[in-house]
Amino acid sequence: MRTELHKLTNAFWDAAVDPHTGALTRLTHPADPHRMNWLCSPAENLWFPGSNGWGLGYVTMPSIGGAAPRWQSPVKLTGAGVRYRLGQLEIAVNRRLRGERFEEEYVFRNAGKTEQPVWGIALFTPFNDNYPNAPTCVTRRCNAHVWCGGNVAYVCALRMGATAPHLGLVLTDGFIGGYSIEGRGLLTGGGNNRGTMVLNARGRTLAPGESCRIAWTMFWHTGWDDFFRQARSIPGFVDVRAERYTLIGKERPQITVSDPEATIEKPDGDTIRVRLANDRETWLRVQRIKDVDELVHRRVAFIRDRQQVLDRRSPLYGAFLTFDNELGVMVLKPGSSGQSEGAERIGMGVLLAQSLRRWPDRKTEVAARLYQHFVRRKLQRPDGTVVAGVRDATERFYNYPWVAQLHLEMHRATGEKRFLVDCCETLRAYYAHGGAKFYAINIPMLDAVHACEAAGLMKEASRLRRDFLAHGDQVLAYGFNIPPHEVNYEQTIIGPAVAIALECYLLSGEERYRKAAMPLLAALEAFNGRQPDHHLHEIAIRHWDGFWFGGHEMWGDTFPHYWSALTGWAFFLYWKVTGDEAYRRRGREILLNNLSAFSADGSARSVYIYPDSVNGNPMRRWDPLANDQDWALVFLLQAAALDPELAKGL
């Protein structure tokens, strides 16, 4: 059994170093009642390899064949200092406690007699960002929000339950331009494990005796505002931010920089570079949308014209399918809930029905009616039970509310009561099958009850209200003891919990539902980043959707991801309940930042893998498949019905 050779402790830090590798194995706040370790370690995370420990890494050097040798076995370990050797390159890792701050530096020195090119440096920083179960997550796991902005880089790690202390890291020397993810896959936790984060630093050619340095400072904080407040006191940090990261029409970016001597350069695509003193640089990323109204119209037309099965001989006649933008064809993967003719693809039908209600159009109406007929006859049984596909009788709780919303939107668009009856039957089947114990996404609670009341279906409205409030009672009873769903704990478990509690409050006026929503809302917010990039700003952490919903089936952080729009919807509900304008602004930011998934010609893509690489595969690109991203537009139109200012752009 391994023993810990060295510990670094004071009133603020309890850290330990592995004697065999020199990696940090523990980083804890001594006063934390949960004794959370903010780092992955083999002792707590059985899937985690010690070779990916904190402070280990690799370099790419031509003298070793262009490979990426790792430093893992120290040649010397004394106190807080660790020394490694890779050929003629020496790596020194030094750690110091300075009161409330923990300083680390990595010095790369050419100990040889010839030049040593170092093309790149990768540093393992395995934040404890994974999902064993909900109670453990809210007390002993974190959401690691990373920003690799060149000479300005940081990580804001937030405990998943949103209770302080939280951990911050700010670069003080060096250049970190991106990050990678290692250790992803079905054998290492699948969707429950984000993997090992690797910070990618810039290297350079070192003359004999010359060295380069990467250093950062870590500190405890109480949340994003306190993180930035403390970061601004750390040498090397510059706070760069935009008022908005999605610009509409001719809107110009409003940028603030905490360094008065910084120079903001003209935009290069979506990147705006900021020149700092001493030949340093950083950047932020915005996106420009010419016209949101036109974007939605073109997307609806694309779905209607290119993603619907119109062969009357096919059992899928009327279905909407995924679309491969590289091949220009519809795609079907039978047996896969991520690429079938049902499940998340229902969002395309919901969008068409919403569009039809807002902008009546004959072609859209024909396509929407055909799709609704397909869903009711092929994806549902007469009693309202929802199945996964035409040849797949599997039942999945997530699918029920989406089918119900399709029927509801068709009723709103056409005024035909039969669609509302279909909606009620679907929701009754959901609860009859035990749906009250499941946190399905986007259950149309308030809208379904109000629609039934307006249509004179008072008995149905009363029954739905009873079922919905019973669901809210279940949310109250669970608290954070939430059973696992398709992933053990994630944003689209907490998001529905918040929405259910808030909609039950709006249905009943009972204060207990609003109070129950508050700690859940804080946990939901902890998933959201505030980095200066439209891919990341107010976008929730998700990292498995590329495997299940992408054509290339790649794991890794998906930023943006359309289900982050669910958080936006929860913020709008909270604004409706409290009148807090900050949540309306933040909700709008989420919805607009998700528009990067849609192109001006109406095509779309569902997955953007944000890291530089995942498991060694180059990323930072869109997957070619249009799949389920249209839910982002569904939430946009849904929110526009509440927010007149947002509706102006449509």
C-alpha cells in the first residue's frame, strides 16, 4: 500500500504528494465539513490511473522522434520539490503554501549541450469532476470551468452543490492556449466521468542552460463573483469580458478589460484579441447572428424540405430523421435512442408546430400534420404509451413529455381540440407508468393545464394539476437524494427538478415549492461557466452527448450544447416567479449563445467538441450530424412567449 511521503498543510490547505510519482493526490480545505478532495486519485476514484496524477504531464520534442514522453518517475523528491528528467530536459516542480494561497511552478530546463526544441507542454490537472451519485456529487465533486486564454488562463471549480469553499486556479506565468481530455470511454465511466483535464501550454526552443516556466496560484473562493475579485489581485491576471457574446444584426461588441494599458484588436472571425504589456496576449470570442427571425425560418424550411421521410411505402413515412451535412443525406441508426426516428428528434416536430403558430405557412402545416400523425400512430399506443421507435417497443420516460408538447403545440397552432386530447392522454400515460419519480425534460405543466382550462376540458385540467403537484411533491421529498437517470447526476436532472418545482409553485401558489427550488437552482447554476467565449459563457458543462448523438461518436466536452437551453428556461421561470431581471438576462444569454449550432442556410449541427483533443483525437470542431439541436430553438420560442424584449428579435 502506498504511503504519502510529504504533506503540505496550514490553516487553509491540506495537500499530499505521491512518493512514487511526485503527483498531488489530495487537495482539501481543512475546515470543509465534507473533507472533499478536489483532485481525482486512485484511492477515491477507482477508474482513475495514477499516471494521470496532478502535476504529471508530457512534452513533444523532436529529439525523441516527435513523440510525447511523459514525466512520471522523479529522479529526486525532497519536501515540496520534485525533479524529473526526459533526455536532456529537466523538469522541476515546486509547490509553496503562502497563507491562503497555494503556488505551483513547473520549470523546464535544457540541461544538455545542444538546443532543445519543446513544441508543446501538457500538464495533468485532474479536477474531481465526475458523477458517482447525487448525494456525493453535491458535497464531494466539482464542476471545473476552464479558460485557456493564452497568457490569461484560469479554472473556476465549483462544488456541485454550490456550497463554499470552492477552488480557483489562476495562471501567473506562461501561455496556456487550450486543454485536452484523456481517459474517456465506456470502460472509464461513460457519461459519469468527464475524464482527466490536461492544460496545453506553449513550448519553445531552449538553448543550453535556458529554461521556461509555467506557474499558477490556487485559492479558495465563495463563487464566481468572489473568484474574479480575488483573481484581479493576482499578478498576471487580466479580466476580459463582453457585455454580450452573441451579437445580433449590426450590434457591436461592448468589451471591458481590467488592464488600462491593454489594446483591443480588430476581430479575426469570432475571436477578438487583446494585447497586453510585455508581449503578452489574451482573447475573447463572440458570434454574430444577422437575423434571428430569418435563422429560425430557414431552419424550419430545412427540416421541412430535407429531413422528413416522404416515401409513402416506408414505415417511417412522415418521420423526421438526423441529417449528415457532409454527405447531404438523412441518416437512421436503428436501435440507437441517440440517432433513431423517435426520442430527441421529436424536437423538430415541436419546432415546426411552434413556427406554424407564430408564422402560419401552408408547407409547414402539411409537414407538421404529417409528423404528428406519424408520432401518434407509430410512436404511441392507443392509450398514450410512448415507444422508442417503429420497431422498438422500449419505453423511455424522457420521450413522453416531448410527445405531449408536440400535441400541445399542434393544438395551439391549429385550435383543434383532438391534439389537446392526445397531449392529455400522453401525460396520463407518463404518470400511470411511474413518471412522477423521474425528472423528465420540459414537461409542459403550466401550459397543458391552462390549455385544457381554456378549451373547457376542466376534468382533464384538474387531473393534470393533481398529477403535476404530486410530481412536485416527489421533488420535495427527494431533495438532493435524487436517484440516477441515464447519467447518475447532471445538468438535465437538476434543471427539470428546478422547472418542476417552479411550475408547481405557479400552478398552486404554495410557497413550499418555491423554497424547494432554491437550493436546486444554486446547484443548477454551478454547471454554468462565465468564461469570455460564446461557446462557454453561461453554458452548462456536458461531455457525453458527442458519443451518443454525433456521427463520429466522440466523447468530450460539448460547448455549446442545446440542453443548456433548459437552464435558460429555468432562469426564465425563476424570473417569472420573482421578477429578478438578472435571471432574465442570463436566460437570454444562454438561448442566444446556443445559436452557433445553426447556419444561415438552415443546416445545423448538434455537437461541438470544444477541447483541443480527446483521447488523442484532434477536436475543437463541429460533428457533421444534425440531430437534436433544434430543442435550442424550441426553448428560444418558448421563452419569447414570456419575454417581450426577446420576442422583438423574432
